[in-house]
Amino acid sequence: MAHSTVSDSELLNRSAKVFRTYGFEGTSLSRLSQATGLEKASLYHRFPGGKEQIALAVAEGTCAWLQQNVFEPLKNPGDPRKKLRAVAEQLRICYADGTLPCAFEVLSLAGGTTELTAALKGALQGWLKAFTELAKESGLPASEARKRAEQAIIQIEGSLILGRVLDDTKAFHRVLDELPALLIRH
């Protein structure tokens, strides 16, 4: 393989696609090398911990993306419906209109490190908190807001699985379109 230079951002994007395609167990350094254009030695140079360290970096990148594109926009002042519609558009982009599996799903499968598990847990808790706070901001009581936040994430994640298995993303789009009805008090 010829020497290649790949930015850290591009390396993590390409690695994330491999993990999303093959899951944690099915991802190998060979697959990562092929996807990134870097030799295994170059991958080890940048990530001495190998696949586990790359997976953690992908999880941390996912957390950072969620922070920037979901958590922060939902905290900003403004109409909760508009904020939620903007977040739904970002989720459409993140999941390639419902055709990509969620990083939480594929990275949480057996084989990951405790650090990876902790990173995924933190990100998911952050997502729940962001949706809960939006629902509370719209006037729902705290316990109801939390239940609806959980339901929204369950529906998003479930629709991704349904779409991938059935090769039909209509459920994903419907779930995102119905988020305001679920999370915002009428």
C-alpha cells in the first residue's frame, strides 16, 4: 500500500464507517487500513492501542458531534419546535437519511473496553438529558419529560434497525417528523 496522509478528522470518519458497517467485533485493522488508506503501522503510530483506541476515538467523535449538533442547539433559547426540527435535520445527516446504523448500536456490542462503554453511556445519557430538558422547557413535568425522551430515542434507534433490515427508511423519517408531537407539550 502506498504511503497516504489522512487528516485526523477524515481518519475518524472513515473508521466510523467501518465500525458502522462491521460492528466492533467485525472491524479489523486490515479493514481500517483499507478504508483509511493507511498501513497498519501508520494506524498503530497514531493509535498505539489499536482497534480499541480507534473505537474509543470514534465514540468520542460521536459524543462531540452530538454535543455540537444536538445537545447545544436544544439548550439555545428559542421555540422548542424549531430547535427540534433543526436537530432532526442533523440526525438525518448523521444517519444518512436512515441508511446508517447508530454508532451506539455497533460499538456497544461485545468486545469493547470499559472506556468505550463509559463513553457510549455518557453520550446516551447526554442525549436523554437534552431531550428531557427540551420536553420540560415545553411544560411537561419532569417524570413525563424523561419518559418521552426515552421513548424518542427508542423510536429513533428502533427505526434505524427496521430501516436497515427492511431496506426502507420511511419509519426513520416518520419518527423524526413526529418528534415534536412526542417531546413538546401541546
